[in-house]
Amino acid sequence: MIFSLGKGKTIKSEEDLRKHLARTSPALLEDGNDTRVVFFASSLFYFNCERFEKKIQKIVDKFEDEKVLVKDSSHEQTPMVIEEKENEKTLIFDMQGVSNVDLSGACALVKIQQDLKSKNILFIIKNPNENVSSFISGVPNGDNLLRVEV
């Protein structure tokens, strides 16, 4: 199995993947046209929420600003932003590596979801452990914005 991590980084073995995921920074595991999968191998607490949010924002910014090269009548390649249909893109947060979440972490997830919703990007939380899942489901999040899939 080969995992592409963007910026030319490719991981070819599970051992290399484990080493890479040992970092405490969100890692882009899968980079499809319409879907991105993000993995975070750390607890999501007050002391790392801001860094987590910034890293997610960078991933989302690249996701949003994808440009397609098209040829105009003069045969020059011109970058052109193509408008996306509502919820055509999805960001999946694989929480398998997150052992704990505190209130700040849960609020960060709600904030990220609200931001993504305003940009018509669907945010899905996958594979949270039982403790994380029950904690997140008990956090007030407006209109039940967080979509958690076990």
C-alpha cells in the first residue's frame, strides 16, 4: 500500500507510515480530487488546538484554491479557478490516532466544521474511539454540525 502525503512525499511501507504518523501534526493521508483524508496522531487538547486548526486550514486552502490549467485561444496555459458545486468536496478527519479530546479540542472541531460548511466542504469525523466519540457527541455544537462515523 502506498500513501501520498502531498509535496512529493510518498510512504511505501507501514513502518514508514507509523514513523511519519508519530508526529503530532495533522498528516494528509489521501489526496483525491474531491476528498481529503487527514490523520492526527495525538490527543486534541487546548495546548495543540491552535496548531491543529492552522494545519487543517492550510490543507483546506490548498483544497479550495485548486486551479486547472486551460488553454486559451492564444494557446497559452492560464490558471483558472473552477467553481465547485455545493458539498462537492469532503474533508475526512480520521481520528483513529486521537486517544483523547478535551473541551478545547471539541470546540476546535466545531469551529473547523463551521468554517468548512461556509465554504461548502463536508467535514466528516471517522474512527473515533469510544471515549472520544461519546465526548464529542455531548458537546453542544449548534445545529449538530459534527458528523461522526464510527
